[in-house]
Amino acid sequence: MDITPSARVVLDDSGYKRVTSEVEDPVTATVLALEARDGERAIEQAMIISFDLVRMTKEVQEGLQKVAAEKLKDFDSRKLICAVQAFPANGPDPDNCTTSATRRT
């Protein structure tokens, strides 16, 4: 899912912050949904969301868990795990941006 901010954002990298002037690469989130079943019955579920960010805040993860609890009534939102990919050298600072994905929720 493309979560590239639509407006200029603060980038967090290399120990200093700077404001974007253009988008060089899209920022994405990838979701892996897991489910163990016994016949027709789901016995365990979990979701992992991987973000193209340099870090994740507790507030963002808790916000996503809250949305999951509201929208997925049969899902234990405590089993939603947020992860960041280690390779981005810089990326949007989650404390200083609102993505199109968070605006839709």
C-alpha cells in the first residue's frame, strides 16, 4: 500500500532532520495476515505491517491497533505488529507527518 505523504514532511535521517522538497521514492506499507484454522474455525490470527520508515512510534502502533479493533471485530488487535524495514537511510518522521493512509482511517 502506498503511504507516501501528500505534503512536504520532515525526514529523519543521519542524526539531523530536513524537510522534503520532492518525492524520490514512494513510501509503502506491506501487510502479512496470518491465520491458523481448525477446519472452518479460525483458532489464531495475527497481522504484521512492515513500513518503509526509519522508526515506529508507540503512538502510531497503538493508533493502528485501535483502528483494527474498531474495524475487525473478530481480531485481537494486540496481535497486530508494526515493523520498520531496516534499509531506508531516511524516511518520513512518524512524529511529523500525516500520510494518506492515516487520513483514511
